[in-house]
Amino acid sequence: MQQQKRRTLIALAIVVVLGAGVAGSILRPWHGGEAHANTPPPAPAIEVAAVVGQTITEWDEFSGRVEAVERVEIRPRVGGTIDAVHFREGALVKKGDPLFTIDPRPYAAEVARADAALGAAQVRAAHAQSEQTRAQRLLDDNAISKREFDERINAARETSANVRAAQAQLETARLNLAYTRITAPVAGRVSRAEITVGNLVAAGTASPALTTVVSVSPVYASFEIDEQSYLRYTAPGAGGGQPNLPVYLGLANEDGNPHEGKIQSVDNRLDPRSGTIRVRAVFQNEDGRLLPGLYAKVKLGGGAPHAAVLVNDRAVGTDQGKKFVLVVDKTNKLVYREVELGPNHDGLRVVRKGLKPGETIVVNGLQRVRPGDTVQPKPVAMAFRSELEPRGTTPDRKQAASGKASAEGDDGKPVI
């Protein structure tokens, strides 16, 4: 009996020991997971950059069209049949190059007839002059009356006038013959031939144009500026009123505005219907790329240079219509900062209010963090050469692309 009780106690002790071991093995992972969960996650690494401070001249962008300086519609000055077309459609021609030939034979015959008429008039004039000289001697000898003498003088004057008329007719005939050879009045690019060989054409402004010629270089770009821009450009106190405002042009498929020009004229009145003033700039076009009629992106600089705050557009977020950036404070915490934006300037955005040069802001990964988060700042450049250089060749762009602050090379390293 006593031995059986001892065995029971030993069995209970074994069960208690085994139960404690199992409970410990079960509870140990739970307690370890709780400790792991209470450990704060590492701060995320976020790309940040220093806000750029730079003296800039702001630029305004306008839309316009390329126009030829000279555009001539070629029309015949004499009628006849087209004998030849001397140009290739779309070719470059020089002033005086032949374009068309009209059948010259009728006009050559008219020249011959007018030349013969002039010869006959000259013979009659010479005879009348001889008669006048003879009449003078007879009058001195009282052999003829004064009336007869006056008649011979008038006859000599009439034949002399007939000579001049015949000379004019000959000159007209020669001009008409010359007009059968139609030449380019200006240097430029010729269009297609609207009238081909064998067709009959008539002279005059009512006749259809044979072709058109437009000059190639230089070209105009006409665009409209608003009233406020005009007043800003012409206000001396604001740095405007400059005689030569910088102007740059870009085509629809060009990144930026690589073509440099100058203002050629400003219209003498504001259009009250649109509230704009027409401005025309002139650009060199040696390669002929700027064709008349092409859409033009015109960038016009005006006003005095001023200090500006610049950031990358990637650093700007939108919150219910408001623009903001995340500023990194001294403890690497993110602070929400509302900003007021200005125009784009050479790849960076002008910030009118809300930031100061040198402040550090998040430039990549706004969607991964929130205000109040602690981050591991990873400094990068505000802009890279690859972001600035393709945008054009304005003076500020050239300066930025050449690395005013810290350019390292052409391999995408930072320049600001």
C-alpha cells in the first residue's frame, strides 16, 4: 500500500516536470515575438537635397508661328504658252534664277516690228530736219512765206516726236520679250509648279500664281503677349524697357528653346478683343529647319535679375489643391511646409514663398513618408545634368549645364 502511494507521487512529479517544460517551450516564442514587435523599425533612407538659391531672370513662354521675311507669288507679266519649267519643286533658288519660260516668238516678232518702225520714224525725222534747214535759207532770201516756213518747222518737230514714240514702243516690246523669262525675285525655297509646260497663261494680278518663293534665312516668329507682360517688359523701374530682350524659340518636337533671336518689332496698338499685342522676333535659319507656318514655342526674358529659390518638381507634393514639400529638420524629422510655386526655370521650379535657400527637403519618395517621420537622409543633387542640358540653350541653362555649383561631368552627376 505504501509502495503504491510512492509510485503515484513519483508519477505526479514526472507529469508536473514535463508540463512545465512543454509550457515553457510554448510560451518562450510568444514572449520573444512580443519583444521583437516592440523594437522600433529602422528609419527609412530617403533622398534629400538642399534648396537652391540662385540669381535668375524669369522667362515667359508664348505660342506663335514661324513666318517668312519675304514671300512672293510668281505671276506672269505677259501671256502665252509655258515652254519650260526650270526648277525642282522645293529646291533652293537664288535671286535671278530662271523659273519658267513663256513662248518668246510672238514677242521677238514684236521687237523686230518696233525696231523697223523706229527706223522709219528716224528717216522721216531726218528728212523733215533737212526741209527745215532749206526753208530757213529760202526765208532769208524772201523766197517763201513765213507761214510756209512755220509749217516745215512743225513737220520737223512732229517727226522728232514720232521717233521718241517709236523708241518707247521698241523698249516696251523688249521688256515684254524679257518677261517671257520668269526669274526668282528673291532668294529662297520655291514651291511646286502650279502651271505646267504647254498650258496657256494670261498676264495680270487676276491670273493664278505659277508658284511661290519664300526666303529661308532669316525668318520671323510672330506671337501675342498679354498686356501685363508688355507693361512689365517696358517698365524701367522693373528692369524692363530693355532695347534687346533675350528671346529663344523651339519647335514642337524640340526639347527646350535652342534657337536664339532678337525682337524685331512690337505692334503699335493693343487688340482690345484679345487683350494682346503682336510681337515679332527674327531668327537666323541657316539650316532651313524653321519653315514658315510651323508652330513655335517662344521664350521671352524680361525684368531685372533677382534672387530666387529653386527646387525640383519631384520634391513638390499636392494636398487638396495645395502644394507642399517635406523639410528635414535637425533631428531628421519631416516637417510639412506649404509653398507657393512660380514658373519653371531651366529644369527647376521657382518657389515664391515657403522655403529658404539651403534648407533640406525630400526630393524622392514623398509617397513613402509622412510629416513627423524620422528618416535617414541620403543627400543627392537637386538637379542633374541630364535634366537640364536637353532643355535648351538659354544663358542660365548653359550656366547650369556647365556646372556653376558642382558639375562633375557628362555622366549624370549633379550640377546643382
